[in-house]
Amino acid sequence: MTETIDTRQLILDAAIKRILHYGYAKTTMSEIARDCDMSAGNIYRFFASKIDIAEAMARKFHTDGFQAFASFAREDGPAAERFRRFFMYALEQTFERVENDAKILEVADVLKHERPTYYNEHLAQERIYLVKILNDGADSGEFRQVDNPEETTEFMQSALMKYRYPQLFSKLPLPKLKRELEGVLSLLLAGLSASATEL
């Protein structure tokens, strides 16, 4: 790593620790700088604003998820099962993260309002893996061919939005959310099956 990357990582790690303890709103750039034993002015060389730190924080948290999604897309085996593992993994990871670090919701809300394109970018990246799974299923004869795989996977994401965003969890425990997700996935996958009648 270069000194610049090391310093940026040091700042990000300190910011994450402080934000997860005190919350986004109660964290200042000056406090993060103090935690890093540097001046506030120096932090602005690496992050132009606190919202840039929040976005970097979200990207760091999502790295493991994208690696898992890529592995589901590369696997052999039934596409329906890979879809199930994909969306179940996303639910479990999100639920666990919020249970362990409730302040993460504050960061998510700030990003939703101040960086709305971040989530669109995130969903678009997920669709790369979902389209691969969908196409594999169509190629194997498990799923019927669809005219627009990108659009189809976008519809799947929309139908399953409740299980991706903690604000929509309705305070349900994880087993109930998993049961619901399994049911909705079963309906969606039935519609994709090779024996389904095209709408």
C-alpha cells in the first residue's frame, strides 16, 4: 500500500469506529481527525466531506457481499437454488449488520437522501450477477427464455426490496423474514420456470 492509501484507510477505520459508536450526526470531521492524530485540514485531503466518508464506509461494508454474489453467479447447479442463496445471504447479512450495529441505519438514511445514486449503482452491480444466474438457468432449460434479462432481474430486485432494506423489515424477527422471502422467491421462480406460461 502507498502512504496515501494507508492514510485514507486509517481515516476510514477511525470514522467507522466513531460513527458506529456515536452515530453519523454526532460525529464530526474534527473528532475523526483527533482519533487519527492529525489535523482536520489533513482529513479533507482524503475525504472532501463527511458524506464521502459515509459512502466509503458503505462501499467497504458491501465488498464482502459482492464477493459472495460473484461466487453464487460462478457456481454450477440449479439456477433457482443459486437465486435463493443470493437473496437469503443478502437478507441475513443485512439483518445481522443492523442487529450488531444499529447506527448503520443512520448512515443508510443519510446516503439515501444525499447520495441517492449510490443505491442505484449498488443495485446495478448486483444485477450483473443476477443476469448471469438467470441466463444460466435459461441455457440449461430450467428457466424459460426472457426478452430482457436485465429488466427481469430488476423486477426481481423490486419484488424483494422488503428483504434488502432494514427500514422495511417491520420489526419482524429473522425467521419470519426468511419464511416470507422463501415464499415470495417461490412465486417469482415459478414464473420463470420453463413450464410457466409467458405473460
